[in-house]
Amino acid sequence: MEEKQLKHDEDGINFLDYLIVLARRKKLIIGITMGAAVITAIISLIVSPIYQAETKILPPQQQASGMASQLQAIGQMSAGLGLGSLGLKNPGDLYMGMLKSRPVLDRIIERFDLMNLYEAKYHVDARLKLLRVLNVRDDKKSSIITVNVEDKDPKRAADMTNAFIEELKNLNKGLSVTEASQRRLFFEEQLKDAKMALSKAEEAMKGFQEKTGAVRMEAQAYAVVGSISQVRAQIAAKEVQLRVMRTYSTAQNPDLQRVMEELKGLQAQLAGLESRNSGRDGVASAGSITSAGTEYIRKLRDLKFNEMLYELLLKQYEAAKLDEGRDATVIQVIEPAVPPERRVWPKRTLMVLLAAFAGFFISVFTVFFMEYRKKALSIPENRERYDTLMKYLNIKDLKLKSFKFKLKR
């Protein structure tokens, strides 16, 4: 019991010794703490304030684009195809990347003369500084994108923030129009070829009828010709669909793979029809068919094929024209940026508090180090070591001073 009491007293004495050290050096502790706080407060008043303007936008959600609607129309007309998701990523990621793209950054640099404002010699330096003051983030739940721009001038911060949204809209509109124009030109070329082929088929049929006279066909033979021509037209439409999809999809795209499987199925269906009806040039021999009738069937098959293909491509061409004339997907601005009233930096209260805490801990460490040094030097052996150390340090200083003196002479 007495040993425990003695140990407790010793612990209490040690703790009191620490308090005594702090009390004895309280002026130094208070001085360092207050000095750090005052100096930080003065610095925070001198530093130029930074303002942050903010705007919120809602990007277009995933929906069937012009290209997707065209592919869907082809599929519906040919085999009842329904397009699902094309594997697109979150649209927020796309527009966040566009905001930080070089075309948008260069337009902002040009509009606000940031080369002179940032004192940048090269555009790449101005872009890096602009990216430091630009902050873009999105909310995964609401899909809202928040854009912040920091600047010393609150009005310029708001103007730059709104300018980013304007340039984003311009870039998005340009990309959309370019894509729609490319699709229109593609279908326009395909439509020209189909129209020429249809005209040739019509002229061939007209010339044959004028030469041989009307040829009567049985209903079964006529139906076979129609079905074969229809399948051939569906195959041609699928091939056009594949060419369009390959312009924006990879080979691993599930929709692309599905269309390829459907194309294989149509090709197998055509092969089956031709093999089952191989009586005379792929037509069921329901009765005697003369040589003139066989030629008539061939020309009729080509005519119906080109008619169906032309009809499919014409619908896709009209859809592409509508997409080209339609405005780009709308980016909705929820909260336009306004000049901020409060600065975001410096945060004076926080800076002063952190400086005071840092000064306090530094001063406490300094006090205990001074106390340790005082006690260590009170021991004769430590005093001798200390004097020896200072002696060597003084000798080195003297040698250094002598060397500098010689250099000056």
C-alpha cells in the first residue's frame, strides 16, 4: 500500500514538474502563440481574396440518338429489330471531359485574355492555370453537374463560369451537326446508287414487256419472287446498318453482334428459299414456264428488290436530314452563375486558429527543449561535452571566415 502511494506521489510530482516548467515559461509560450496568430492574421489581410462562382447544369440523359433511331427504323422494317442500350457511358462523364477539353479552354483563354492575366508565355501554361481554378463534379444520383471557377474578381469568376457552359453548348452542337451531316451524306450516296439501280430495273422490265408482251404468272410463282426479293432487300438493309454501326461501335458491342447474327439468319433464309424453289431460277415450277416467263421472273425479282431497298434507304435519308436540321441535344442550366458575395480564400478565422495551435505546440516543445538543455548542462560531464562541441563548431566557423576573407583579398 505504501509502495503504491509512493509511486502515485512520484507521478504527481513529475506531472507538477511539467506544469511548473510551463508556468515558468508562460510568457514565452503566450508570446509565440499570440505572435503566430497575429502574423497569420496580418498575412490573411494582405493576401488577395479568392472568389468562387458556381453554376449547375443538367446534361441530356441517355436516349435514342439520331443514329440509333435510324438503326431502329431499319431493324423494324427489315426484321422487327428493337435496339437496346448502345453501351454508352454516363453522360455526365462525357460532358465533364468536354468542359476540360482544349477547344473549350482555348476559347475561354481568348475571351478573357487569360494569357496576359495569368502572365503565361504559352497557351499550355495558361490552360494548366485555368484547369487549377476550374472544378467540375457531378452527382451520380441526380446527374447534375456543378461547375466552379475561382478568381480574384467576383464578376469575372461568374462570367467565366457561364462562359464555360456557353462554349460547352457550342462544342456539343458542332459535334452533333457534324455527326448528323456525315450520316446524311452516307445515306445520300447509298440512295443515289439505289435509285440508279431501280431506274435500270424499271427500264429493263419496261423494255422486256414491250418486246415480248405481257407475261401472266401464277400466284405461287409471284409469291416466291416477292419473298425472295424481300429477303434480299432485308439483307442489303442489314449490311447498311452494320456499316453505320461500325462507325461508332466496337466489335464487342452486343447490338453489333446481334445484328451480325440476324444478317447470318437472313442469309441462311435466302439460301433455303432458293434451294427449295430451284425449279427454274429459284421459282416454284407450278405449271409450265417458258423461257420468256423465266426472264420475266428474273427482271421482276430485281425490280422488287430495288424497290424495297430504295424505300428503306429513303426513310433513313429523311431521318438523317431531320437530325441535321434539328438542334443539338439541350443542356439545361439549372442555376446560372452570379458574382459571389463571400470569398472562399483566405479563411481568416481558420488560418488564425491553426496558426495559434501550431504556435502553442511549437512553444511548448521549445520550452521543454530549453528545460532539458538546462538540466543536461548542469551535469559536469555533459557540460564538458557541450563545451567541446561548441569549441569544434567555433573552429569550423573561424576556418570558414578565414577562407572567405582570403577569397575577398
